Amino acid sequence: MKLVRIQVLGMLALLVAACASAPIHYYTLVSAGDTATAMPTAAPASPRLQFELSRVGVPAQVDQPQLVVREGAQRVALLDGDRWIAPLGDEVRAALAADLARELPGQDVTGLAASGKAVLRIKVDLRRFESFPGAYALIEAAWTLRGPRGAESNAVLECTTTVSEPVGLGMDALVVGHQRALAKLAAAIAGAARSAATPGSCP
């Protein structure tokens, strides 16, 4: 009886050790080199287009700490060992803010005190955020662009952009695919905003 109990305890110890040693990988949608521009900072001395990017909405199905991936037409999986470093909506917003600052070029002044300069207002809601390892990373975004406060034109532009990027196997390739997709979305928004810093037409 004592031998059986020792064996059971030994097996439990091995299981606990195996679970404890399982690594958790954390991912970010902010590309390397963009970290410095991902968060709002004080407006620079040189004149640049200023913009406010409101909180980004993401589909409830993927608004999880874990990466949610497709395994076919009907099945999805939560990857407990692969997680976002921050809530997905915050990750998407940080990536877009960095990409927009580079594409416009401009400065994210969200949450900063008013400087008296015109501010372009941008709102983005993701309708789809699909991850299919070895196949594609897809986003579909509805976005709104409002003319700068203080400008004569305060026009509103409402658009929808869908981007699908082919990806290789592995989570690293999948996350890079989403980074590329968000960069293309930012380029589309910036392209519409660049004309005299007022909304033009949907790309």
C-alpha cells in the first residue's frame, strides 16, 4: 500500500513539474522599432499633423488574452501558451498609432492637453480579426476620419478596409502577418487624410 502511494505521489509531482515548466509566449502587434512612437508623447517643436486615435474596438470572439486561431471552417482554438502582452484592443491601437505617426507623418496627441493646433480625429473598429496559422492573417476595419478641429471643413469620411496577408507556419509568422495588415490599414487611413489634412475619399 505504501509503495502505491509513493508511486501516485511521484506521478503527481511529475505532472505538476510538467505543467510548471510549460512556457508561455507573449506577443505584441507593435513592430520592432515602433515602440518609441506607439504611445502619445509631447508634441514636437516642428509642425506636424496631429491626430487623435480613439480606443479601437475588436470582435468579442478574439478579445481574449490568448491568441485565438482558426483550425478549419468551423473550429477555433484558444492557445493558452501564446498570449498578447496587453489586451488586444490596446495592442491594435498602439500598432496603428505608431504606423499612422510614420505614414502621415504625424503625432498622436490622444489624451494630451490641447495645443491650439488642428487635430485630425480617427476612429477604428475591427469587424474581423482572423488568424489562420500557415494560411493568412486577416483584418476588416470600419474607420471614420473627421476633419481637424479648427479647420474650415469638418467633413466626415466613413470607410471600410479589408486586408488579408499570407503567413507561414508558427505564431511568429502569424503575428508578423497581422503587423503587416495593420500597417496597410494605417497607410489607407493616412492616404485619405493626407490631402490638405482633411478627409478626401475612401481608398
